[in-house]
Amino acid sequence: TIELKTLLGSTGMTTLDPGFGNTASCSSKITYIDGGAGVLRYRGYPIQDLAVGSSFLEVAYLVIYGELPEPGRLKEFSDKLRENADIPEDMGAFIDAMPRNGHPMALMASAVNTLAAYYDDSADPADENQVELATIRLMAKLPTIAARIYRNSIGEEPIAPDPSLGYVENFTRMTFGERRPDGELGELFGKAVDLLLLLHADHELNCSTATVRVVGSSQADIYASIASGVNALSGPSHGGANQAVLEMLDEIRDSGVELEDFLERVKNREVRLMGFGHRVYKNFDPRSKQIKNLATQILDRDDNPDELFELALRLEAAALKDPYFTERKLYPNVDFFTGVIYRAMGFPSNMFTVLFALGRLPGWIAHYREQLHDPAFRIARPRQHYVGSPERRYPGQG
Ligand code: ACO
């Protein structure tokens, strides 16, 4: 149990709220979550309706601009992204020069940070046209950056964006080239990536989005703010959990440990059950339900069942039978089933969080932009509860 304390100082009252569990730091119109009821809506539209009827690009537009695109606007948006997907040659060389076995999230954050240097004509937060141009550039170029980092990591030549392809198709082509499946499987693959990106598009004041807002509150440019969001996402308590889940499943499989014994280790606090638990959802995570359905469609084939998916299902069932998890309201979160899908598609586990970042980008952009127009906008500056030494004398000063 986290204790909330109210502290009185010479400048007024301060609330001590570790991890901001009970603190709202802004008003927002972007995403609504009811954690008890498992409700998630982007701009008022339930996530499950968007998952069935929409596409990642349409949802990105909705999240960023506030409304579903009028007829013609989605094509215009998509055309702008195609036109801007290239990165400058010297930026490509910069990415190529980074350690090829470095974690892709570290490389991606560095690359995003440098966008401000390559495109300083779109880095002024006070100029709406520049913020709009940066929005297009970020959305257009992040898949190109991600794919280049991946190609470098496997020692293969980068593949330039193809302006004739759609957003997700272009990304998977730049990533896998000829290895991208075609036909029915290719279509299923493309739809799955699209849906996964859509389900990650925003999630109100999660750690990385809160970071984007905090950095942006100092009037830092959008590229710097979003690079900070990429870094915040990389941690295993946040977006890095999708990689950690796969590593946990691999370890359970390879060691042959019984699931009950593994869960005992979790209960003894030796390890965390990765992909379980959430600050806001205390019943179920609606994204996890959608992702489990998707995994079932893709991986639960009678002729060729996926070993890791089966293991994840058994682990989930074992945890949900155990009062340790139910009493603490710990359920699978968005990261529990994504990794098994990405692995089956051929993504290495250190790319999983990069895929999360591609999905979360519209949310980061939307929050950065919303904050600029917030009448209550002021620099983020939390207070602290000082527990250090009282005043003392420096030696020799009396
Ligand atoms: N495994 C084991 N125990 C857990 C887990 C877990 N995954 N998550 C929470 N608990 C326990 C805590 O130890 C605590 O127990 P206690 O009351 O006996 O001390 C209780 O459940 C409450 O947990 P908190 O730590 O207060 O939860 P908090 O809201 O601070 O943390 C978090 C949420 C970080 C997501 C946590 O559940 C966790 O570490 N999960 C595993 C990592 C993960 O999957 N992260 C992805 C989250 S979704 C996202 O960011 C995209």
C-alpha cells in the first residue's frame, strides 16, 4: 500500500504521491480509461470498435487531430507520410555508424533526437506550422529509422521506402525485404501489425507519454520530447515488458521449470510475472483481450500450434487461479501476448519495444500538441519531501 501524505511547508501544502498514483497533472481530451471496467476509448471511440472497423493510420489521425478524417483527408495524410518517409543520407550514415549490436531502443532514441538537428525548420514549438510539419516528419520517418536499425543489426543493406506502398506494408518491406511473406499469409501479417499498432496508439498519462509532456513543458521541441518518450518506453516496467515477457517464456521453456514453481518464485519476489499487472486496469486490460484474440487467430492452429503461445496461455491460466494475483488484481496487460505474435512474424525480441514505439507515436504527438494549447500549461515541476540532514556546519565555519 502506498501512503499518500500531505505536507505543509513555508510555501504551502504539498502532497507526497509516489509514482503519481493519485495525481492528475493535466486535463486531456484524447483518451478515456476506466480501469475498473476495462474501458479504453480514443477520442470517445471504444477501442474494440476501432479494432474492427478502423486502421492504424485512421486512428493516428483521430488521436492527433481529434476527429475521424473527412473523406479525402486520410488519403492526403497518407500521401504526406509517403512523401516524407525518406531520411537524409547523412542521417542514414549516422544510424549506420552506431553500434550495430546496440539495443534498437537506444539507437532509435538517439536517431529521433537528431531529427531536431536535421530538421530545425520544424522544431519551434511556438509555430503551429512547424509543429504540424514535425508531426508529419515523425510519423513518416520513424518506420524508416526502425527498419534501418533492424537491417543494420542483421548486417543487411537498408531498403529505401517505397512511396507506392501503404504505411505498414512499407515498414514490413523495409524490415524484411524479400523475406516478407506474400499471399494470404502476407495479408494476415500486415493486418496483424496494423492492429497491434492501432491498439498501442495512445494510453493517456503512461510513463512515456507523461515524459513527453514533462520534457515538452520546458518548451523543448517535439523531437527532443519524443526521443525522451522512446527512452521512457524502453524500461521493462513499461514498453520493454514485451521483450521481457518473451525472455521469461523462453527461460521457462528452456529450463523446464514447472509453472507452479515459477509462480512461487514470483510470489517470493525473486522475479516479476512480466506482462501482468497495471497501474490503472484492475479488472482486465481491453487491449490484452484483443491481442489474445489476434494471437489465437494467428498461432492457435490445430496443424501447427505455437509452442510459446501455448505456454503463455498455460501461464496465464495458472496465475489467474492463484489468489496472489487475483487478490492484487493482476491480469495480463498489453505486453503479455504481443511478443509471441512478433516472434512468430520473425521480429527478434529486441525489436518488440520498437514496434510499441511505432504504435505509440501518435499518442505522444497528440499529447505534446494538446499541451501547447492548454490554458493551464506551465512547466512541470513536481515537489519533493525532503528527508535529508537538517542544517549542519561546514568544518571550520564555526
Ligand atoms: N508480478 C508480481 N507481482 C506484482 C506484479 C507482477 N507483474 N505487478 C504487481 N505486483 C504486486 C506488487 O508487488 C504489489 O504487491 P504488494 O502489495 O504485496 O507489495 C502489488 O502487486 C501492487 O503492485 P504495484 O507495484 O503497486 O503496481 P504498480 O502500479 O506500481 O506497477 C506495473 C504496475 C509496473 C505494471 C507492475 O504491475 C509490473 O511491474 N508489471 C510487470 C511489468 C509489465 O508487464 N509492465 C508493462 C505494463 S503495461 C505498459 O506499460 C505498456
